[in-house]
Amino acid sequence: VSWLFNPTRSEITSLDSGNIDDILNNADVALVNFYADWCRFSQMLHPIFEEASNVIKEEYPDKNQVVFARVDCDQHSDIAQRYRISKYPTLKLFRNGMMMKREYRGQRSVTAIADYIRQQKSNPIREVQDLEEITSLDRSRRNIVGYFEQKDSDNYRTFERVANILHDDCVFLSAFGAISKAERFSGDNVIYKPPGENAPDMVYLGSLTNFDLIYAWTQDKCVPLVREITFENGEELTEEGLPFLILFHMKDDLESLEKFQQEVARQLISEKGTINFLHADCDKFRHPLLHIQKTPADCPVIAIDSFRHMYVFPDFSDLSVPGKLKQFVLDLHSGKLHREFHHGPDPTDVAPGQPIQDLASSPPESSFQKLAPSEHRYTLLREKDEL
């Protein structure tokens, strides 16, 4: 009698290597269920996902407005690897083919999933009715303000597309027509207002119809080069799939943070996209510090978390030595840090007369717990459960 309780089956789009780019690139919003048939939780989600699709398609009938899709990760391991899927089921949101950083972690119910999609379809840009509203912005936030002659324009549509992707990282506002005229002396205009009451505005100088240019500029402003890692956002940062370069510092030690930010910008800007630059509160992460034989009293401390091991930068005072921090990161990418973690210094790094450790000997155990392949939580977060 189970058929009596089944809703009308929706057409969930099955994605494969032949159609995935075309379908996702043409969808305003796509929610993709990455699943495995053998996974009990994947099996439980299927009917819920289908019914949520039915509900949303009643409200957004245009097939490109909202797409519900799925990927069988056993059949299409290449796609799972491409999007760094390591647990099932995983629900990922895409906008115009671009995967959003934050996966869906809400309740696995028809109502919750439908509400999530409605929220994603809401306008991410607040329209201001008076320029006085701009003077009272919350300057603890990162604000992007667009001034346009009219809403029905290519310039605004590009701005809207950028806001749809980055609205979790910045506050987006817009003004039109006569209200915005004072700020449009040289045409439509987009301005970044950084945190801080006295921080100077920054003006976008590129083409407003070139999505790639304005997106890159906005992302640079909305997503700081060095971000704070907490227990709350750690999993989201892990999902980006990049190792971490972390400064552990006391919360009120802003001087060390500023030095770290300066040297990352000076030495490592070319490495952006290969490693995440982060800072963490020594007090909150005192337990993980013990695993690298450090305490808050040792802070500031710089380390790399490769998700397999933690590697400690030898001396914080060497931070400003030209190329020193960059070499530390390059040694991660080359495998040198991992090799020396297990086998001691490379032969070429051994001082004259110093014995070379036998490379065939048993490697020491890591002082940090390794992540099992199926786990999705990184080393530092694991420690939260032990506190």
C-alpha cells in the first residue's frame, strides 16, 4: 500500500559528466544532492528531496529558475572529486554554475528545504530610498553600494548576479534614478565601504557589464585575504578543500595579526587559491596547541594544517624575513614538510657532521589525530569535542 502515500514523483535531473556544466550554468539556482545508493541516509533523503522539488516547482515553474538535481557519486566519482564530496548525502547550492561555499546543513524536511530555496531566491540587494541611509550603515560590516540610473539595465543585472553569489560575505545596497544621481557624476558607480568608521571608500573602476572583473573585485573586498577560523565556521572552510596556514594569537594581540596579514599579502598573494590564510584565538584553541607542544603562552604561533598533520613555522620572529613564510608554504606543496615530519631533515638540509636519520626506520606517530577518509571535520574542530 506504500503507493498510497507517495507524492507525485518530480523530475529530479540526474547529472553526469556530459550534462552537468550545461544544466548548472543555465540555472539561476540549483540544489544538487550528492548521494550514494548504499547510504541509508541518502535513501531516506530521496523522497523528501523529490517532494521539496514538487513544492518549489509550483512556485517557480520556469525550469531555469530553480533546478533540483542529483549525482550518484559511485557512478560519477569524477564529479564527486571535482566538488570535493566526502560524505553522503551532501546538498550543495549552485548559482549560474558556481558552487557556493556553504552547503545546506538545515533540517532534512520538505518544509525546511523549500524554505531554504525561497530564501535563496529572495533579493540579496536592499534598495535605499534616501542617500541618508548610506551614512547610517553598520560599519562593522563590509558594504557594497551600487548607484544606477535604472534597474532595468545590463549594469544592474551584473551587479545583481554578483550579489547573489557573495551576499553571505557582504551587505549589498542599491540606489536608482534621481536618488542616486549625486553619486553618478561619471555614470553608474559601485563603491566598497570597508569596516571601520574612518576607513576610506574604494571605487570599482572596471566595466560594469564584465561579470568576471566585477566579481573578482567584489570577492577581493568581501572575502578578506586572512580570515578568522572558529569552531562555528571551520567545517565550511574545510569544504573549500585547501590546507590552512594559521596564525594562533591572543585575541587582543592585534599587532601580530597585522604583521601576519602584511606578510601574507607581501609574500603569498600568488599562493591564494592553493592555501587558506587564517587566524585563530589561542585561548579557544589551547587544546589543539598542546598537540604541537605549544600553549597560549607561546603565542603567536604559525602553523600549517594539511588535514594530515600540523607543521609549525620555526620562529614567529622570522615572519618578516623576505621569502621565509613563502618557502614554508612551498615546502608544504613540494611534500618536504610531510617528508621531514616522518623522516627528519632532508639530507641536503643536514649540517656537516650531523648524522642522517635512517629513512627506513619507523616514522613517529603524528601528535595530531589523522582524519579518516570519510570524515569531514578537520583537526582543530575534533578537539572541541574533547574539551
